[in-house]
Amino acid sequence: MPVKVAESPYPLIDADPHAFRVVRFMRPSDYAVLAGGTAAAPGILYAMERIDPSRGPMRPALKLAGLLGFVGGFLLAYQRSTFRFWGWTENAREQAKDLAELTQRAREGKPLYGQSDLEPYLQGVAHRNSAFSQLKLSSMPWFNLVNHPHHGTDPAKYGVKSESSSPESQ
């Protein structure tokens, strides 16, 4: 099943990026969003408590609000980073980093997107389950944790020769 590629104003880097890669490519602004979410949730709870006091202990509620703010901030930062992989927002920095990283892997003879112990069918299932899942993070957080070959880009741009052009197949 081919990867559905949506029209985007910037070049597609990866249609289904691995979760660790998304985190590794986060920008400082993404970390600022994460920190803002972590700080805002307890701050809002504290402000609401000052306006209308509940007369209960605040410490456990503030800790829970901090945790929920961190999780929400992380999901928002993750989504922002993924949008750059998809080409939905400006991604010049990520394009350069991706080209350097995957070209190096191709030169070393390693698989571009990592090795997987799963059968090809299960890699396809994992891809179909995680493709565009970042749009549903608010209802069900789902991340791509499987290395698979379905990324919607041409491996030739990284210096990988296709099997049909190799001398063994002729």
C-alpha cells in the first residue's frame, strides 16, 4: 500500500518518522512549548485557587497539574516537530540534518531507517497504524516505534541505488 502524501508548502522529509527521530529533531522552540505547558498548567490552577479557594491541600493538585502540563506540552512539541517532517511548516534546518544523517547511513551501508526484527507484513501494519497518528494525539497518543521502509521519500536522494539499477539484477 503506497504512502499517502498530502500536498504541503515545504518538501516532505518523512511521512511516518520514528518517534526517537522526531524528538531528536526538535528545535529549541519546541522545548520552549514543552516548558510553557509544564509551567502553565500549575500556574493556571494556582490562579484559579486564588480566585475561588477550595480550602483543600494544594500540593498534590499542583504536582498533578505539573505532570499533565508536561505531558500536554510534550505532545504539542512532538506534533510541531512532526509537522516539519511532513512539510506542513518551515523545515529547512530539518532537511539539511536529514540529508546529512541519511547520506552518512547510506555511505556506511546501513539501512536508511534502521533495522527491524519484524516481518515485512508486520512492519506494514505498524506503518498503517502510525501514519498520520500525530493528528490524533489529543484523543489517543500513538507513536511510530517500528523501523520500516515506508516513508514516502525516494531513497536515491541519499545515494542508495535501487535494486533494479544494480548490476546483479541485469
